[in-house]
Amino acid sequence: MPARVLRSTRPGGTRVGVGPVEIGGPAFVVAAGPCAVESAAQTEGTAEVVAAAGAHLLRGGVFKPRTSPYAFQGLGEPGLSILGRSGARHGLPVVAEVLETSQLASMIDHVDVLQVGARNMQNFALLRALGKVRRPVLLKRGFAATVDEWLLAAEYLLDGGNTQVILCERGIRTFETTTRNTLDLASVALVKQRSHLPVLVDPSHATGLRELVIPMALAAAAAGADGLLVEVHTSPDEALCDGRQALTPELFVELMQRLPAVLQAVGRHLHSRVSTAPAVRAVSP
């Protein structure tokens, strides 16, 4: 394993700053929002809900890689403006997925954290391009990737000069079909030992069932994750994408209320909402 990703190179761990939010320190962070940006009203309503409940970042998909070509593919560039405005209005840095290098130019003015989805974990051309961008990158584990393959994908980013890398465990594909994927919390503990990079957990994609999101989110906090990536929708039964796994506003409030007790038990705490001002996005060279 090349050296840059290993904890031995940075024993104290890496902390990634996203505006007023620090990921990888003692404070636990929560990124929440809709699977897909569907409209200005839907995104604004969700942003208002998650901000009021104490979320630290707003997540939302504008370019959607879907298994079926007939499924909702996202709003594209108009969705970027919607997401960026809602995040700025509520003081939430924005997380959104980039699918290909051609999208970077349009995303850089609206997005604070560029997400690499599970399907693109080994899109090496994209990783090389993101290694040159001075913007935090959230790297999801591929659904059939080993821990070593996941870390080597992160190595591409670090090798390119981007040190602002965040890992995300989102479940792997196994023989089990009752849940959407199998959440591998052992990998979270292992990666925290082997690598200096912060690790988030996505219990929404990992389970595919909203009734399992809170238990798995709490388990992730206990296992040593640095934060969560959670899907929330004001009307999940009407969602155009993955509504079955999205928390209702009431359930998201419940999650945020239950997290502090678990975090206290493992010597951590929820990140405070430092500011309601919009994050200042770094300029890409």
C-alpha cells in the first residue's frame, strides 16, 4: 500500500475544513438532504428542516447515475443553482456528486464538497482530475470494493495533491437481499486504524429502508465514524428517487436528538452550528 493514505504518515489524523465545519476532529458531523434535487420548493423545504434540526451540511443530487436509463436522472445544472442557493440561505455547505470531469467547471461555484459515488470509485480519470482541484472530495466505497481498493482510490486523490479527502462507507453488495446493501461497520473501524482520513457513513444507501437508518446511524457513531450522510425528504412517498430510504423530517429530528448520548459514550460530541453565514468556497487553481 502506498504511503500517503496510511495513518503512519499523519498519526494525528486529517481534519477537513468545509467552511465553519471541521470533519475528522472530535466533533461528529451530519450531512443531510434529499437524494435528488427535484424542485426549488422541495430543496428549500428540506434544507430548512435539516438546518433547524442541527445538520451541518446539505447534501443533494443534481446529476444522478441511475441503473435504469428511464429513471429520473436529476435536474443537472439548474439543480446546482437550486442546491447552492438553499445551502447558502441556511448556512449549510453543500455536498453533491460529480459524475465526470466535464461537470467540474459548472459545479465548482455551487458545491463545497465534491462527491464521488460508489459507481465511480475506480473512475481513475475522474480521480486524477479531482486530485488537482483544491476542494474537499467525499469518496464513497464501491459496492464491490475491498478496503484496499477503496484506500487506493483515495491514494489517487492524494497523489494528485488534494489532501482534503473524506471517505464514506455506504454498504457493500452481498448475498443478502432483505436490505439494499450490507453496511460494513467493521470497515469503518479498520479504515480509521489504517488511514488518517476521516470517514463518514451513509446508512440510507446501506440499508435502503428508513426504519433501519436511525439504528445504523447510531451504530456508526459508536463504531468510530466521523459523521453521517443521511437522506431526508419532506414527502418521501412522493420522492422521484429512493424515497423508501429517506427519513421524514420527524425521524431526522429524532436521529439528531438521539446522537448525543451515543457520542458521549465514545468520548465525542455533535459539531456545533458555528455560523449561519454561507461557507466561503475555495478557488480552484
